[in-house]
Amino acid sequence: MPTLRAADSKRTDAERLADIFTVLQRCFILNLSKELNRGNVSFPQYCLLGFLREQNELTMSEIAQKMGHSTAAATGLIDRLENLGHVKRMHAKDDRRKVLVQITTSGSNLVAEVREDMISNLLKMMDVLDPAEQKTWLQIYEKIFSYCRSK
């Protein structure tokens, strides 16, 4: 069982990380928002486009689940993205009642452009780290990423 001092230290570290995450999120989202505004897309819509780019096509219920939204809210996201030409709806061949959503070339290009801007910003951040720190940073983020994906 951890000592009280170790628990206090861990709590202090967690509080500091919470502060750091808040600033980092603000930094990333502000930079991301500038790019998304050019494409007239919100952050949740961008996340959805990212899912679709990975999966190729998703059902409305899969989209709602991945986004943590109701099916009605997911439909609203899809409506807007469809109006912008970033996604298209189609019916499943095996069950015409099932609606599938697919990313279009336009949507895929938008995700690629925003991702390139992200990479550019990350490269600038990495310049403040030496090569060993860069590797350590990646290893730590990989571990956190795996934890988050398992939830």
C-alpha cells in the first residue's frame, strides 16, 4: 500500500498533469479549429470524418456509439457533412433498411489536410526535445493511447 507521502505526490503530479492537459488541449484545439473553420467543419464532425476514413463505412448506430451521441444527434452531424459533400449515405445491399455512411474524396482530403497541419505543429513541438526525449514522449503517449483505446 502506498504511503501517504507517495499518494500526496501522485495527487500533486495528477493535478499538474490536469493543468498541462488543459493548456495542451486548448493549444491543439485552437490550431485545429483554424483549419476546421476553413472547411466549415466542427470538431465533432472532424472526429467523425476521421472514424469514417479509418473504417470506410459505418452504420448510423455505429456512428452514434463511436461519437457518444444519440442516433438523432449523429444524424444531425451526418446531415451537415453530407450537405458539405464530405460524406454520402447509401443503403446496405443485404438490408435496404440499413443506412451506411461513407466518406467522400472531399472529406478524406479535408482529414488529410488537417492531419498534415497537426503533424507540422507536432514537429515544431518536438524541436524543444532532444531525440531521446522525443522517443520517451512517444512511448508514454503510446501507453496512454492503448489505455484509452481499451476503455
